[in-house]
Amino acid sequence: MRTLDKVQRLAEVVEQRERWRAEGKTVALANGVFDLIHVGHVRYLEGAKELADCLVVAVNSDASTRAYKGPGRPHIPEGERAELVAALACTDRVMVFDEPNVRNIIRALKPDVHVKGTDYTPGTIPEGDEVRAYGGRVAVAGDPKNHSTTELSQRLQAERGTK
């Protein structure tokens, strides 16, 4: 499947989820900003894919990123961030979302597993109650949080200021 074909609206992903379910496939949902993609993002998403047959990734919109990360973010526009995430071999579908969290996506998609990065524990995943309510599970994937877009951005700005 072509990279841009993987980027879809929620309704299209829900339809695909039903086809996957009919085929007996499991679905994981991961989410994040994915601004200045780094190895930590790749390890998180590859780890999420290992937990299910199919991986859906929800990418924060520009507006929700600014609300979450501050006025200087994102560095990369939402469409380009979604396309970069979709280009990864481990992703099956990608969508952009505008809300402050993925509760609405979870309600519509009902993933078998909702996966967060290692800055969470299964007990601290904010949408965990939503997932467990229909019998899904939550999980943590990726390497220790040794990589950060915020830190990378700050380092790049500092380096620019010294030149």
C-alpha cells in the first residue's frame, strides 16, 4: 500500500478495522505528536506493532499539538507528520486527530490494545479505563524515554544560537 493511502479519516479506519476483525486480526492503537521523528518514535511504534496484527497510529493535529506542547510546536505540519509515520513499515493506518486525547478514537475503533510509550505505565495510561470498559487491554512499548523531540528542538536552537 502506498504511504499516502495509509493516511485516512477515522470513519475509513473504523471500516478497515471491521474488515480486519472479520479476518481474525487484532488491532493496536498508538498515538502521539511525532514531531521531528527520532529513534524513540520508531522503537515505540515497532513495539506497538509487535502487540497486534495491525497498527493504527493517531497523530495529533497542529492545533492539539500547540495546546499540548506550546505555541512553538509543531515544527512539522500535521499532514507531513502523518505521512512520515505512514511511511514506516510497522504502520498499517494513520489518522490525524484534533482532540486533547484519543478517547473518541478508542470508542469508535475499539482497538484490542492501546499502546503508549515508556513514559507511562499500564496503570497511568489516561485512556486505560475507556479501553478496559469494552474488554481491551493497555500496554507500554518502546525503549526507555531517552529520546525527546523537545530536548532535540532545544539542542538545535541552542546550537543555532552559538553559530
